[in-house]
Amino acid sequence: MFRDAWLIAGKDLRIEMRSRVGLNQIVPFAVTVLVLFAFALDTDQEALRTYAPGLFWVTVLLAALLAIGRSFAVDLADGAADRLLLSGIDPISVFGGKAAAIAVQLVVLEVLLGAGVVLLFDVTVHRYGLLVCAGLAAAAGVATAGTLYGALVAGLGVRETLLPLLLLPVVAPVLIGATRAFQDAFGVAGAEGWAWLGLLAGFAAIYGVFGAFSYGALLEEA
Amino acid sequence: MESAVRLRAAVTLLGRFPALAGVDLDITPGEIVLLKGPNGAGKTTLLRLCAGLCSLSTGQGWVLGHDLNSERRMVRRRVALLGHRTGLYDDLTVTENVSFWARAAGADSIDVDEAMERLSLTGRLADTRVARLSAGQRRRASIASLVVRRPELWLLDEPHAGLDQQTRDTVDALVRGAAAAGATVVLATHELERIAVLEPRVVSVVGGVVRADDDPADSESPDPSSEAEDDRRVS
Amino acid sequence: MTTATTESTGTGDGIPATTSSRATKVLGWLTLAGFAVLVALAFAWVPEDTRITEQGDVVGQFDAVRLMFVHVPSAILAYTGFGLTFLASLAYVRWRTDWWDMMAHASAEIGVVFGVLTLVTGSIWGRPTWQTWWEWGDVRLVTTLVMVLVFVGYLAVRRIPADAVVQARRSAVIALVGAVNIVIVNRSVDWWENRTLHQQSTLIARKIRDETLFTLSFSFAVGMVLFAWLLLHRFRMAYLQRQIEELEVDEALAERRAEAGMSETQGGRP
């Protein structure tokens, strides 16, 4: 099971390394969104610093939508999705592999974007441990919920428009939790960051289990 | 002896369209079956049904002894379906694609080398990204990634369509090889004369049902009445 | 529209041509009568909400309190609808029958309608009483909003033409995730702001007047009858729609077989 998940994750990540869609398109998009936030907030450095955690996570969620869509588009491009079904790999492994690959991409995105926030919005990090843990847990949560919904809309012609509508309300708690944890880590607001980390981890665990067990039923196209 | 494929009043709906409208079909192991019929007759759906990718709306079916209503996952891992799409990843090289599908099917790296050799995907071609291949080379890479699975039932959907001479010969060799190895082959193709030398059993698919099986002896001169119907459908 | 379509094809095959029945007629009239009584009670019988503080000031919600008789039952109906969708989806996963799938669909639609009504009336009520149209820190408000959004997505998926089984499966997953989600959202918003403007359990605390309490209970009863009435109609509509689809499929099958030149019917739907 883990061998197969590893195989799928390796394949997805290798494709992303090769195609550089993430690096050449998704990351620049995310940075652009950060810049737009700065324009929208009227170059008010104080406001930017205060709202940096929230702006950071909204940007991550928007970019995650693209990464999730991309992960499934690669399989659908030339019939590989059917071959995956025919390969006999356990759907739980496919789910695990795809979610892991998306999570890794999100972590890379977070690191790059985090640097962007530090540079552009002038924030300072007070608690590195919390920052790293919250970043990882949030990435896992978004990746598991995203993989579940990505599979749900994968076969549909309207998937690009449907995925945001379905996924964003579901990952709203991640936004709340991760924002609070980062506020604590950046020292811009007194929040109980570690408690919020618990919420993020719980979210990832719930959607990991739920996704793993419903993935097979969702992929089983008629 | 157990049938390779056994369908009874099989109906498959694609949305509300009955692609298959009550198919009865028996294929014995080791047989080569040629599906003949006009476009839109249901050949592709029939092949996908046999692969376990489409579901039965009503009726019953067994492939390699597994029930199509309840054991589709068992069916899937024992068959190979070569469709219009190649099932390859554009950004990976030929070798990476073939080994990925080989490992997904639990095959060894020796199988990969052998399959690549058989489909003459050697040398520089092996390390070329699939996106840069010609249509024929893609098809060969696609076949290689199916060969490694050692399927018991080959389902080939228009395997000759739009290919160069070398690849067409490769496809013929594949069918011969599979048959020689005792696998069952079901293929849909318009290139009847290429396959005729293999003396397949010809099955006509028209309007989502299977017509009374033609006599194998007639295979080289297709039934004139159904040809007339083909023309009507196309025009 | 459904009625008109089934009139010709339906009756011959023993399919009722309407979603109406004696039960729904009774429920419909009950709803109407109940609503008339409710309006009378709410406007004529229930007094304004006023209280005199120790300083002698007159405070309270005044006439705005009457919105309660729409807002609170709407909220309850919305959550009943979503709850029923969740249970029906669970039942679908267990038994895999069309019946539960149609039930989930019907109740989700009613849930969304009343969910939106809840948000709108709540917002209107909030303006005079909380001096704001919307309060982000309020747990129930935000939870309801996210819930409605989840089920708007659910209905969007429902509207996409797809194989019935695939659609039922997809929808069930969304409904189940939605239910889990609502708990998580509720908890996280609660921790997020940890405050609510909503009056906590005024019913239990008995701070509420007897007339108001009676009218509120009465509005619940009317709401429940309305819910049953809508659900029956919506469910039957879904049922008729399936019947039409099946007839269409049978027709398509016959055509397809005719195309094959077969005179005898072979196979067919059981």
C-alpha cells in the first residue's frame, strides 16, 4: 500500500519537476496576488503587517486550487486516469500518493510565499517551531480535502469552476486555524497558536481518513 | 472451459444513451475476435465494458471468471485496454512511463527492458519525453506499457488508426504474439485485411447489439448486407 | 411543468400525473391556515418587546421581535433539511437505493431555501437589534452561512447531468463531508472569536413572555407542516423525473435496437 502511494507521489512530483508548471505559473501567480493585496491595502505597511497571516493563507488557498486542478488534469490529459483504474492499485494508495504530492508542492509554495511575505510585508517571525508545524499541518489538510474534491469533480466538464465552490467552504477552518497560528508566530496578535495547530492536525486527519475511504467510490466512473 | 468473456443481455447506458442495448456474447480463452461495425455502433463501449471501465446498467457479464456487476476491480488488473488515448504522461520519458506502469502492475524491471526491446523503443528514443514523440512512437510506448502487465485479455480499440507502417506491423505482431502466448484478443478495427490472416472470429456490432456471429470462413469477405448498413449510417 | 409532461406519457403506464395527493392537499391547506393564524398572532396578539430598566429607560426590540416568528422556524427548517440530507446520504451509502438519493436531494433543496431565508431575515432583524447587518464573530451566523454555501455547491453538483449512480455517490460524499465540515466550522468559529450576539437559550430561561412563547411554538408547528408539504411535493417530483427518464431510456433502447434491425425485443430493463 505505501509502496504504491510512494510510486504515485513520485510520479506526480517528477511530472511537476519536469513541467515546472508550479514554479513557472503557480508561484508567480501567488506572488502576484500578494502584490495585489498590497495595492488594495494602499501601501499601508502597518495594515499589511497586521493582516499578513490572513493574506498569506488566502493566497495559499487560491494557489492550491490551481495545484489540485493541475494534479488531476495531468492524469486526464491522455487517458492515464483510466490506466490508473486498470492498474489495480488500491484507491487508498492513489489517494495517499496524490495528496502527498500536492502537500509537498504546497509546502514549497508556502516557503517561497513566506519569504515573499517577510520581504514585502515586513513581518518578523517570533516562533519558528509553530510556523513550521502550522505550515505543514495546513498543507496536509488542504491537500487531503483538495484531493478528495479534486477526484469528485475530475470527470466533469465544469471542474475548474466547481472545484472552488466546493472546496473553499470546506477548507475555511484551515484558513481560520492557520491564520491564527501564524498571527501568533508573527507576534501580531496574541492567539493560542499551538491550540490552533491541534485544529489543523485534526482537520488533516479527518479528511485523510474520509478521503481514503471514499476515494474508490468516487473514481469508480460508470 | 470457462469463458474469457460472457455477456448476457448486457445494457450499458452512457448518460441516457444506450450505447449497448442488450449484448449477448461468448468468447472462449485464446480466441481472436474481430469486432466489426459502423462508427457509433458500440464497439468502444463494448471493449470498455469488458475492461471493467463501464458498468452494466442491466444484464449480466463475466470477464475471466469475474462478475462485471460486483468484481470489476478484479477484471481490471487482468486485462489490457489500448484505446484512442495512450495513457502516457507527456512530461515523462518513454522509459519512465513504461516503468511507472510496470511498477503499478507489480512487474519487474526486466519486463520493462524486454517490452521496450520488443517495441523497438531503444537508444535515444527511450530517454525522450513522450511529448516529443510521433503518433506512431506514442502508440508503441503505450503498447509497451501494456505488455509489461502480461494481460490475459487484450482489448484493442482501432489499434491501427492513424499510424505509420512500422507501428501497424508492430500491432499485428503484438496480436500474433499475444495469441501465440495463449491470451485472448478482442479488437475493433477497420483494417479487416490486415487481421484476416490471423483468421479471427468476426462479430458484427450494430446499433448497440451483437448480430449473429459471422462464420469465420466469411471473414475475408464481410457480409454485404451489413456493409450496406454501414454506408447508410455514415451518409 | 412536471405535471404537463407526465400527463400524456404517465397515466397510461400507471404513473401519477401530478405530485399532489390527498395528504399534500391536507398539508397545504393546513399550512395556509396555520400561516394566517400565525400572522394574526404575531401582529395582533404578541405585544412589543419592551422592558423597563432600573433606571427607568424603556429598552427592548419593540416590533422587530416579530421577525422571530419567521427567522427562528426558518433556521430550524434549514437545519432539519440539512440534517435529513445527511441522514438520507448515510442511508444511501448503506443501502444504495434511489429512494434515499431522492430524499437527500429533496431535503437539501428545501434546506437551502430556508437557509437563505434564515440569513436574510436574520440580517434584517440584526439591523435594529444589534445595530449591524452582519456580525462575523457570531458563531451561528457564520456556521449557517458556510453550511448554505456547502449545500449550494451540493445542488450545483446535482444539476450536472451524469449517470444516476455516479451522481448519487458524489452527492452523498459532499453531504457527508458537509456534515463533518459544519462541526469543524462551528468549533473553529467558536474558538476564533469566542463570542456570540445571539441570545442564549431564552426559551429555557423563561425571560420570554407567554404570548411570545406560544406564538413561537406555533410557528414551529406551522413550519414543520410546511416542511412536510414541500418535501412530499419535491420528493414526488424527483420520483416522476426518474420515471420520465426511465421511459426515455426504454424509448432510446427500442430505437437503438430498431437501428440494429432487430424485430424481437431482447434483454431490456427488469
